[in-house]
Amino acid sequence: FSGTVIRATRSSTRASTGSPESLYGASDETYERMCGVKHGFEKVSRALELLTAAGIRPLVTTTIVKDNRADLEAMSAFADSFGLVLRATDEIVNSVRGTDTDADAVRIPSPSRS
């Protein structure tokens, strides 16, 4: 979640309204499993508090994969608690940034992809 770089003492006017912010799960456990980041959800929560308090309404997005599928309802409720809408997709491709995630291994099977 790129909003985690927001600090309470910094002006958040540089962030643009509607900028996409990725949400990977609805718990610290999911964040650690998916991203290897401890307290990731806690950091995301704080970032959204700071952004929305500054009047910035980010577009919250997620890609649903096997590791966060069970969190979808909770992620939607989390975004809603800030008055935001969660935009979710299950479209996933192999990373071009050099990560080692295999898209086929994490993708949720769909009849349309058979």
C-alpha cells in the first residue's frame, strides 16, 4: 500500500485525490503471508486514516488471489468504513518487476480461463 509512506507530520497535499492504493488483505496475517510485511494491515489502516483526514479519497484496489480470497468481504467493509469503495479484480499476470510470484500458482481458477 503506497499510502504507508504518509506521515502525520507531513503535508499530504502532494497526494492526489483518486490515486490508486493497493490493499492486499484485511489482517496483518494476510499481509505477512502475501507481502512478507509485518504489521502491514496496521500500516495501511493508519495511512488511510491520514489520507481521509486530509480530505484525500484514494481509490482502493485489490487483486483477489488464493491467499487473500477469504478476506474479500472484510476488505470491502474496511474500505467502506472510510467511505471508500474497494475495486477488486481477479485478473493477474506474471510480474514485470522481478518478483518471483507465479501468476498461475496464485490465480483463482475460473471456468472462463479453462
